[in-house]
Amino acid sequence: MTATAIDPLQFPLSGTRLIEASAGTGKTYTIAALYVRLILGHGRQGAELLPPDILVVTFTDAATKELRERIRARLTQAAGYFREKTVENDDFLQRLRADYAAEHWPACAYRLELAANWMDEAAVYTIHGWCNRTLQQHAFDSGSLFRQEVDSDDQELLNQVVRDYWRRFFYPLSYTACLAVYKLAGSPDQLAKILKPLLFETEALGLECPEQDIAKVFGDWENWEIQRGNLENQARTQWLNDQPTIETLLKDASEKGWLNGNQYRKASFNEKLKQMAAWAAGDQLDLDALAKFGQQKLQAGLTKAHQDKAHPFEQAAFQAIDSLVEHSAEQIDIAGLISLHAIHWIRARYDSEKQRIARMTFDDMLNRLDQALQGDNAERLATAIVKQYPMALIDEFQDTDPVQYRIFARLYPADADRDSACFMIGDPKQAIYSFRGGDIFTYLKAHQATLGRHYTLSTNYRSTEALVWAVNRVFEQADTSQAEGAFCFKHDDHDPLPFIPVNAQGRHETWVIKQQSVPALTLWQLPSETPIGMPDYRRQMADATASEIVRLLHGAGQGQTGFQSEPGGIRPLQPADIAILVRSGTEAKVMRQALAERQLRSVYLSERESIFASPEAADLLIWLKALAEPRDERKVRAALSSATIGWPYQTLRQLTLDEAAWEQQLERFIAYQQRWQQDGILPTLRQLMSDYALPARLQTAADGERRLTNLLHLAELLQQASSHLEGEQALIRHLAETIAATDQTGEESVIRLESDANLIKIVTIHKSKGLEYPLVFLPFICSFREVGGRNNRYYRYHDAEFNLSIDLTKSDEIKAISDKERLQEDLRLLYVAITRARFACWLGMAPIKIGNSKTSQLDKSAMGYLLGWRAGSDLSSCLTQLKGDCEAISISELPEASPDKYQPPQTKPALDAARVSTARIIDHWWIASYSALQTDQSATGKITDSLAEAENPREDKHGDEADPTPVLPTPVPAGIHALPRGAEPGVLVHELLEQSAQCGFNSVQSQPELGRQLIANIFKSPLWDNKRDILEQGLRQWLTLPLLEDTDLSLSGLDSSQYQAEMEFWLGAENVDVSVIDRLVCRHTFAGQARPGLLANQINGLLKGFIDLLFVHNGQYYVLDYKFNALGNDATAYNRDKLVNAMLSKRYDLQSVLYLLALHRLLKTRLGDCYDYDSHIGGSVYLFLRGVESPNAGRLVDKPPRVLIETLDALFGGDSMTGIAA
């Protein structure tokens, strides 16, 4: 029975009815029209409804939003019509209004306006959202909890249940039985991944394997495996015993031509014998290869002329091989039986666990409502739901699965005579989501159940007339020429899914090239008729497509290519008008690369990869480690050298040589850590990205927009995760674990779209459904993926009653049925793809082959099916037959691939350049340090170029212009003076002494092996290979040299309770003038000797630093600082005068005073009124470690006067007058 063309005004608003809406025929328009009638009660004897009474169900959140807004707009428009405020021509509304007397128009308008205002509460839901809402609203009748947590990603709970199963059933197994398990999965996580798609398909799987039988299953398999092993051992033994005789016999049979040459090739026969010998010695061999040397195969392989030679093959070894092969053919399907048992047990435990913790997945929403409608309260529940929703409109019904259909069939039976109604609206030709449960066979069931109540939308409003004619021609000719119809469903003259051609409304614009109209559908033919492999097909089609797009866009730039309106001019083609539809990410990658090579920007709108698999996620993990431990210099270096920040080696090398600049970077990361702790990780990462100018720098890279989007997305996800994680390390561990398990991440972690602003769109055909584009390219339309392969563990198929079944045995018969269903869906996928275009579509045609095949397998593709491709077919002839006399279809050779790059037309910027402010912006609050005061790093924000700062004081920019000391011959450095110079060795030596403090100076001194281990761990570079002995000697000297004059106190003599290493301090500063600090320090230290001045600046904020060592001796506290400066080549360069000169030239005097100021404040706070500067402060000790052999051991001790420290204390406290007076 044919379908009736629908008239939205006359369509019966009762019963269960099926509306087929082909692509572009106004499905949403029709839904909105029916909704308007339901609100008014039109055709229902005045039974008016309101938005909460009309259930509208679709499948995505975006679709619900669009439907809600479209219906609201239609209600508002209808209300205007009834108030006679709208003058536009609308046939439906005019006829609807005419059905009411004029005096009723105001009441109708009021009701329509009321409904429009009520649309926020309209019952427009996704199928999952509606099921969840229904379970909550009817909790008593459905047996559901009032409140349940909805979990979109339940992988962790599933993994837990699978691990329980693994422990319970697999741990007690013997070694032999474990081999059976490994045929299915090697770990619990792998088992979970395999079984998850089958957990809710228990009906399709058939009979269960009861729990009590699993032991018997393993027992039977063990017995079979033991017997197989015995038979294999017997066969091997027989072969080895008779090997010389066997090989002589077989070689003679081969050389004399006894054996069939096709089955036993002479060229490889000796190699096969070697493989058999290796097998007999214990190697593994494929069963088919082994069977060829059994008695049955050998005798069957004799040529007709040598059938009398069968007797020599009656060897015991050949017979033993036959026994082994026959037994192996009877192998128990252990993997399938284990799978069945595991699925049912895991499903039951999984469901009970979710009930116990009140958690639901999206699938649970459907399944629980389905179960409730079959339970004890089913009748009462169904009555309550239908009373609440007397009308139901199910959008995209072709995507319904069996559970969803069962729910609506129970609520709105097709044969029921009642006032309620259910309208199922969809297009079976667009049923393409079998991979996520959508089932064309469910649609066919509904089709059978509603015979006589089928309606169709028959006019296409999307595409041009020419394109509609072309699509009609492609599928009509297949419908008549193919025995199984256009969509491969026809059987015995009955076709449940015929192709019905549609009419065309047409468009007001025309697609023109060089100002000439062109065919709507272009079939690009690869010049060669030789079968082409899939990789070559993809590459050639991608290059040709990209080159053609360049030509089209260049023509648009010249005003010759675009969309011409009837009375107007041409709207030039833009990149955003072009969509390239693909099947997979692999095709998208090839296409994007071809576009990028021609400087065509594109965006992939179907990205499904996890953001955590991106390179930016790995970089972010490195950043977090550095932010969590900012004093770990290795981690900070790793962050700066990460691919995203991307500091080159030379910059990092220069940074390590500039102690002040490097300290500034460390301070920056310390500040990041504090912000992380105070404000969270998201603002911290945004600050880091801003400080290192990542947005501006990434935008200049080809993939910069993608990388920046990834960073921002990851930062948001980390901020969300941190809300339920404790501490920095927990977040780092979370990120590391998520990166390691990217296949288990949820929807929120799918890579986001970076931008689609005037870019060529690359979309999967599945994602493109429901969308439309001016121009569509299908360069890889001949591709396909046959059912089967190593990764296929089961086959899905449907029986004659359209019921889903799953076959775990992977039989060839079921494989053929499953592959036919794959072809059927590929045909529907092709229909979806070709109907996305408004104006024109291009298809890439070629006789493709798979693997090393000599012939084309195009017949296995949807395009090949439509062409009627057969073995030996000619592509040109097939294309000509497909085209027929349709002028809207063009056949042409594949365009020549060109390296020409796209040159976008030059356009005048809409705005003038932004004005640049020349005013100096002063940062009023900042964090300063000793090094920043010295070099004014905070003001410039740049890395200074102070190379070899510590190499030679005479070359230092703060050193004296001339040295009055006579020039003497320079001694050759020896011992500790021969160690490498520069800032980097100094950093390593500092780290050595810091770790020695952590281990205990006394322990390192008394245990030489501990010192050697520390040196080996820190000084790893080959630069130190022949200098570690010198370091060991130097370490012993540093630990034992006297720290103070007139005392034997040394580092090794300090107990751990007497010192604190790397003590951090922060000093508050209120508008402190640096020049005042400089004047005070110069006046009160080192007898006022001359020294370089500090740059003018102000400190308003904090002054911070780290003291190498703080120790106490005889009740007095000292600050100690290690210096590894090279002042000369021997001990004579380290007398007191030269140490003082180094102190002043480097302004270590300022450092000493600031450290003592911090100590002064600390003791004043801790000791209170008992504190006295003169009594409790010992002073500062500067150890110039290279001068350990000098008379003063490289030691310089100094204690500034009390007045200086107290004046500075007052100055930093905000008393600026104190500093001026001093």
C-alpha cells in the first residue's frame, strides 16, 4: 500500500501514524504545523491542548532546542495571523484561519499566544531526558527512586564489576584453563572494553550460560586441550622418527609432478618442509598449513595421472596429523561461552551496583522505563503517562532502537481505538546510526504495524531543481535495475524501503562557474581503469579536490564563480560555503593535509579524539609538575622547554648563565604556585599563558588556533576536576592517569572545535545528517569497510522477524548476512551524503581494491551497488548508464592535481589600526628580590645578557676600570680552581650543599660513599666525568673549614637542630625608595668604600629571597651564603681585600644586609622583648668555595651596625622619613 501525500491541515490528529519525510522536505515545518493545530484543537472536535500536554521527542539536545524555538516562532506567527497583523502569504495559516468564524479569531490568537509564552515549559525532550523525567514523576508506579545520580561516564564502576568477575571466576583456574581466558582477553580492563557493547544486548545474544555451568565449560575445554596436546606430541614424534623417509618421499612426489602444482607449489615446497621440521621440533604452525601434510590432503592432492601413488602416503606421521587436524576442528568455542557467561553475570552485578548507589546511565533511563511498562504496575503506569501526554510526536523516528519503540508501542498501541495519538516522523533512508543503537529494522516493524496509516512529504525545499533531479535519477535507476531495489531490501516483489522520487520547490539562486550554470552532480572518474588501492585512492582524490577548490575560490575572487540571484549579481563563493564529507578521521586527515598544502584553511567538525591525547595535554602535565614544585629547577626548565612554551636551547642556555634572570623565572613559578593555591588552576594557567605571550605566538603558527583551544579546554577540565581533588599532587596524578586512559574519557573531553569562521568544513557523513551546505564534495564516496577482520569478535544481524541477534561464533553464513546489512546502511549513508547539498555535489569515482587483490571490490561499496558493478565491469560504461539522459549529471575526468596555493582576495580592513598609548604604565605593586634590585629585572621583564658574570671580576660591568696590581704571569688552574666556571656550575654546587644539609652535614662527612652518591646524582653531565674526584675533595674541605674566626666550628660540626637550609623570607615594603636603601648600605658597610650604584626604582609590595643557610652558635644567629665565583686561578686570588672587592662589585653587601634584615624581623617576632640585635645577631658569613685553600679559607664575615638594620626595618615598615634622616 502506497503512502498518502500529507496535507498538514487535513492530517488526522488521532491514532498511531507514520510520516516519512525525505531529506529537505520540511519535516520541522510539518511538526510545527501539527503543533499549532493541536493547540487550537483543530480537527479534534475542539479538544484543545497546551504545550505541557503535547510530548515531542527527539534525540539530541540541539534538536530539542531547535524544535522548541521553531514551534514557538510558528505559534507566534499564527497568533499574528489570527489578529490580522501579518500580511505575508502563508497558505497553511490562511486555510487554517478560514476554518474558524471571524468572531473566534481573537480567542484563537489568545490561545496561540498563551502557548507561545508557555513553550519554556513545553514537553519537548530528548528520549533520555523524557524517560528520566517520567521515572521521577511516576516513581511509585515505575518502582524508581525519586532522586538518582545520572552518570554519563560509568566506565570506572564497570571496570570494578569486571575485576570482581575476573577475581571470582578466573583466579582459581589452572594454567591450561587460563590459556582459554587469554583467547578472549588478557586483562580485566580489556575484557570490559570487549564486553561493554554487548551488556545491554542479552536478548540478542540468545540463551544464557548459567553460572553453575562455567566450571563444566572450563573442564570440557581443558580435556579437549589436553587431548589436542597429546595428539600434537604424537604427530611430532612420528614425523621426527620418520623424517628422512618422509622428506625423501615428499620431495620425490613434488619433483616428479605427482602433486597438484596449485596446491603444492614446487618453488616453495622445500621451504614448507623446513617449516614442518621446525614444527616437529616444537615451533607453532598454522592449522591449514599443517593439514596439507596429512594423509587426506596429500592423497587428494595427487594429480589424476598419479592416483595410483596414494599408497606411499599411508605413513603414520601423515595419519597422526589428520587426527590432530580433525580434533582441532572440533574445538569448543570457549571464547564465546566465556563471553556469554561474563555478559550475563556482569550485567546483573552492574545493574545491582547502580541501584545500590542510586546511579543511572543514559541507557538505564530507557531500560528501567521499559521494564516498568512490563511490570506489575504496567497498566496503571501506562494510563498515567498517556493521560499526562495524550499526544506524542516522535521526531527522527528512523533512529529509534527496539527498547524505545517498545516503550511507545506500549503507551500508544497501533491498533488501539482511543483519543490519544502518536505520530512517528522520520526518514528510513536516513537510518545511519546502527553503531549507537539506531535500528532500521525497528522502523520496519513500525511500518508493518501502521499499514494503511502512512504519509509522506514529497517536495524538497532544500536543493535546486537540478540537484533534486540528479538524486532522483541516481536512486531511481538503481531501484529499477537492481533486483533488490535501491536500498537492497526488495524481496519477492515486496520492498519495505523503496525509493520514492520527490518534487523540487527549487531555489532563487543558481550556482555558476565563469558566469555559466553547471551540472548539479559531477562524477569524477579516475583516468585509469586499473583497480586502485585505498591509500592511493584517498591521496589522489584529496589532491584533486583541494586543487579544484583552489580554482573555484580563485574564480570567486575574480567575480566569476558563485551564486547568482535571479535579478541580482553574483555572490562570490566563500570557503565557508564548501563542505567535504568523509567517513572517518583517516579520510579527514588526508583531506586536511591536502588543503593545508595549498594554504586552504579547514576545520574538522566531527573530531572525536580525546583532548587528553593531544600534545598539549602532555605539555600541561609538565607545567603542573613545575608549578607544584617551583624550586625544582629541572622541572621549571622542562616547562620552559616544552613544545608549547617552546623556548629554544640557546635561550635556556643563556638563562642558566644569568643567575639574576634565572632567579626571576623561578620567582615567577613560585608566584604561580601561590596563585594556584589561592585562586585555582584555571586562572593560574591563564596567567602563565599571558606572561609567556602564548596566545599571540600560537596564532602565528599553522595549527596555533587548534593548540590554543586545546590549552583553554584542558585548563577548564582541570579546574572542574580540582573541585573534588585534594591538593596539587592529586590533580597532577589525575591528569597523568587520564592521559594514560584516553579511551575511557567522556563526552566533555572530546576535542573542541577551534573555529569555523569562513573555513572549509570537513564533516563525517554521520555528523552531517540534518545539516545542509551550499557545495558538497564526496571525494571518498567509493570507500567501504567490510564486516570481519581481527577486531570483529561478533556479528550483528537481524532475523526474518526483524529481531536483532548477535553471533559470537563468527560463522561465514552470519558474516554474509551481517555484511549485507552493512551494505544496506552504506546505501543509506550515501543517500544522506548526497542530499546535504543545496546547489552542487562532486563524487570521486574509482575501481577501488582492498589489499593486494588484483581485481576491484567496488561491488562491495554502496556506490558500486548503485552502479551495478560486477567483476570485469567497465567504470565508464557504468557511469554512463547511471547518468542516462539526466542533464543535471556530468561525468568528467578527475581534475588535475596542482600545487597552486590559494591566494585570498585582498580586502581593505574595516577599521584603522588601533592607537598605541605612549604613556608609561607604572606597576605600583610588585614582588622584588635582591637580584631584581641590582639589575632592575622587574622593570624590563627581559632576560639580561650578562654572560660570564661570575667568570672574571675584571670583566664584570660593575668591576674597576683598571687594576693597579702589576700584571704577573697567569698560573695554570689546578685542583678546585680547574673546575668549570659560570653560573651553571655554581647552581650545581649550591644544590650539592643543599642536599648535604638535608642529609646532615655530619653524615655526609663521616660517610664518604654518601657524598660520592650525591655528586654522582647531581653532576651527571659528561663535562664532570674527570672532575668528580676534585669535587669529592672539595666537599670534604667545605664541610670542615672553620665558619668563624677563632673557632673550629664547621658545617660538619653543626647538628641538624642548629641550622635551616634554604630558608625563604618575605618582607613587606611600602613605597621604599631603592636609592635610600643604596645610600644607607653604602654608608654603614665596608667603611663606605665605593661600589656600583643601584638603578632608581621603588619597592611597593614584597621583597623576597632564600638564605642558603641559617645557623646558630653560642646563642647567636648567622646567615651563610655560598659563592662559587672564580676570582683567579689559585689561592692568592682569595685574600680578604679581593673578597671585599668581589662583595662590592657584585653588590653582595646589599644581599647580606637584606638577609640580616629578614633575620632581624624573624627574631624580633619570635623572641619578643628578649631580643637584642647586638646579642642575638652574629652577622653574615660569605664562603667563596674556590678559596678554601687560602689563609682565610675563602671566608668573609661581616656584621653591619645596629643602626643600619633598625633604620631599614623602619623604612620597610613605611617610615620613609626615617630613611631620609639616616
